[in-house]
Amino acid sequence: MTNEKWLVIGTDERLKILAKKLSNPERTIYYKSKTNWDHELNHLSLSIQPDYVVLPIQPLKVEVPAVLGITNATIFSGKTNEEWKEILKENQIYYYLEDEEFIWQNALLTAEAFVATFYNTKHAISGKRFIITGFGRVAKTLGHLLRSIGADVVIAVRSDVQLNEAKAFRFESVYLADVGEIEADYFINTIPARWLDASVKEKINMPIYDLASYPGCLKDDVERRDHYELLPALPGKYFPHDAAKILYNSIVGQLRRRKSC
């Protein structure tokens, strides 16, 4: 009987639950709640020599001269920066953020979690007007959900393709450059880039909810004042068991595809 050694790292509750879901008689699971790779992780990984390592969506901060003990491990990761790309250049890496099933299921949870967050404001969605920037998976699912509850939704995008796609879905749609001219009650960003500068923010006199990953959409010259809320990783905060199941299915699915090749 094989004994696979897994190292799961991250502070997101879904990763802690994922570690439990991965556990079976053929696996030994190690879980560490960390946002950085430090001497403790080096010591652990050198001791166990993991076969598989699951990293969080955002790259871990490296606090050691060299990351040790994972040279022969298969890696499951959300995103990697240049430092981690260099560290893992000899490893086999699977990016769960490139798995279409994971992306869409995670987008559905993100949309539902935003609604849960919004209801904490004690305001109704029905009858309100929302601007959503971008028209990727999260924007599509959230726009559909808000509209089904009774909201009026405007989609603001950067490209002709997205503009016409949003129109085909019967959304009012505008170019992102014109978003400051649109009247609405709430503003939701889903674009994973720092695009919102001070001149645009001056025109947006409504609460801004940012669903993009950290650091969000604000450029360096924009202060984080009232009426701006960065809301990354909502699925793990509101629905950790469901989010863990989606991540588990993605990892197991990629392993099955690997073994069948």
C-alpha cells in the first residue's frame, strides 16, 4: 500500500477542510496555517519530503534564503509570482485557477457570498442599481443573480467583445472609460487589476465593493476611504465546506487525468 505525503498550506478555512477531505488510509496529510514560507516549513518539508504540496491562491511570502524539501513534489497552486516560478521551475505544477470547473463553481459561490455580505448592510437588493466592472465568470454569475433578485445591473467593460457579449445577455453595458458618468446605487469591481485611479474615484459617489484578489483595483494614488471595501476570497469565508469540496474535486480530477495519460 502506498503512503502519499501531502502538505497543505494556507490560512483560508477551505484549505484546512481540504486537508481533512484528502485524508485516507493511503495518505498522510500535514496542514499548516501560514501566509509565508519560513524556517518551520523548511524543517517540516525536509523531514517529510512531501509527494504533493497544495499552496493557497495567493503566493506565499518567502522568508528563507531557499525553499527546501519540495524538489520532487507535485504542486497544486492558485497563482505564482516570479519568485515562486523560479522556485518551482523543476516541479510539475497544476493551477486550479485554470481549471474551468473550479473557476465556474468558485464564481457561483463568490456571487452568493457577495449577496450574503450585502445583506449585512440591512439594505435590499431589489430595486437597486448596480454597476459591475468586467464580464468574466464572477461578473456574469453575479450580474445574473442580482438581476434575478430584482436589481438593475449595468456592466462596464474594457473591450468590444465584452461589451457586445454583455448586450447579448440583455445587460445595459458601457465602456469602462465612461463608468464615472453612470448613475447607480452601488459599484462592484471584478477586474483583477489596479485600474481605478483618483480621477475615476472622484466621479464614483457610491459604495465600492471590490471582489478582485488583493490588492484590489485601486491604484497607489487612491486612498482607501469610507465606502470602499475589499472582499477577496469570499467563498472560503462564507462557504468553506463548499469551497473545499470544489478545490478537492479539482485536485482529484487533475490527479485522475494525470494517471490516465
